[in-house]
Amino acid sequence: MSALPHSVRVIDSHTEGEPTRVVLDGAPDLGGGTVAEQARVFRERFDAFRSAVVCEPRGHDALVGALVVPPKSARSACGVIFFNNVGLLNACGHGTIGLAATLAHLGRIGAGRHVVETPVGDVAIELGADGSIAIDNVASFRHAKGVAVEYELDGQRRRVHGDVAWGGNWFFLVDDHGEELALANLERLTNVSWAIRRALERAGVAGATDLGGGVIDHVELFGAPQRADCDSRNFVLCPGKAYDRSPCGTGTSAKVACLVADGKLAPGAEWRQESILGSRFVARAKVDGARVLPTISGTAFVTAESTLLFDPRDPFREGIRA
Ligand code: PYC
């Protein structure tokens, strides 16, 4: 018998094209503690809730879920655990902007600064009186530069180089991929990025294990922008093989950390990251000693308020899991 509730109210939004579903009620009790501890309980005991909310037939592969949980500090607005079609995310930039738009839509936050606790540290939301949203993300850094990796695709062996960087998730950032970053090329970009990810795993390339386990589960390809008001365009492959419709908040944070490390972005200067859809985030970095503190701004729109129903007789009430 499923432990799912009969119904769960959610609010859907998209941030620069990338969807977020915030769970309003019906979530399991995760026992309190830090958000990291609550995330561990969610991962170990409530995976059916995760897949029921974001996987087909109620969701889809690109959807990121957000569970609002009690924060450890009374000064924080809330805690949040992000999840997707295959598991939990350490953090999520577009999802935090979507959460901010949702909480503002509900009247739960007003203009000002609001701290949100995630499993990997605090993130602050800056909600403008005009509805603009920026987030001050977790400290981001480059872990390794110019790592060579060989992958095989369609019978061809290729070599690329990339930086391993943390922006709240682990990324492999590649410039020399030789691919056209165009929406019409999605299947090829997905296959290339997935082959790179598999090759990283085989070669044992990883981030620092004390942060989110160290697994590089996001691959980011960079190229020239198409928009005149952007500095770069990207394609980001997420852990469950869906591509990020937005420029990826944690991925843009990782990029900014690498640019600062290379002396290519001055503290406070803007980095305008275009997504594969042509949407954009504007990023800035504060530098505090060895720490790069990225601020990411973008726009989110609420798209639906709905109630998910879980009929005990429904064979797919827990979602369709691979
Ligand atoms: O915006 O950080 C992000 C993100 C991670 C996965 C999908 N979006």
C-alpha cells in the first residue's frame, strides 16, 4: 500500500523557461534537524513521494520539485529541498528564483531579503518592490582546471578539456566541444554531454567528496552568444538527462567562479549567460578572500496552481520510474 497522501497542492512556475513545482502541503514529516538531515530522510524514506510529484504522468523529466521544510534558524524564511526525475539536487538556482516568485505570489514574502536554507548552505533571495528577483548563492569555486577527458560517440573517439567547479552542484564546464549550441541540435548536445558525463565517471574525475558527495552530475557546454546582450551561451545537461531550459543558476555560479579564478571577471562586473533557449541570467561575483559569492538574477512566472491526486488504485501513483 502506498504511503502517499490522497492529494498534494502544488504551484508551478518557470524561471527563464525551466520549470519548478513547489509543494504546498501533503509532504512527509522529515523529523526536523538541519535541512541536510531532512534531505537525507527524504532521500532514504520517501523516494516514492519524489517520483510521484515530478515524474510522469503528473510531471515530466525537466521538472524540478521544491519541498519547503522547516529551517534550522528562526531567522530564515524556510528550508528547501530540490528534487528531480532521478533524485535530489544539492541546490538549484532557477528553482530558488521560482520558489521566490511562488512565495511572493502567495503573499508569504514581501520585498526585501529572505534567507533560504538548503542542504549545502544558505542562499538569500532579494525580492525587489518591482518583483525582480536575485539570489545570493552559496560560495562557488573551481576545483580543477583543464581536465582532459576522452569519450566515444557514434564510433568516434574525441577528447575535450573542462573545469570541475562547484556552484551548489558539481559541474564539468567545456569550451572545446566543437558542437553547435542550437535548439535544433538538442539530441546531439544531449548525447555528447551524456557521453562526457559517463567518461568522467569511468575516469574517476570528481569534485570534493565533502560537498554533495563530489559526483559531477551536470555537464555544461559553452559557446558564443546569439543575443547581443549576453556574454556566452550554454547548454546544460542535468542529472536525469533533461537539459536545463534556463542558463542554470548553480551552473552560472560555477562559471563565474572559473572566470574569477582566471582573472576574466572582476568583482562586481556583470556576466550575462544565455541559455540554449535564448533566455538569460545576469550574474555578478563578490570576492571575499578565496570565496567567490555569486549573485544571479532572472525572471520567473507562476504558471499553475493545482492539486495532484493519488488514487490508491492507480498503478502509476508513484510516477513512472526508470
Ligand atoms: O538552476 O541551478 C539550477 C538548476 C540545476 C538543475 C536545474 N536547474
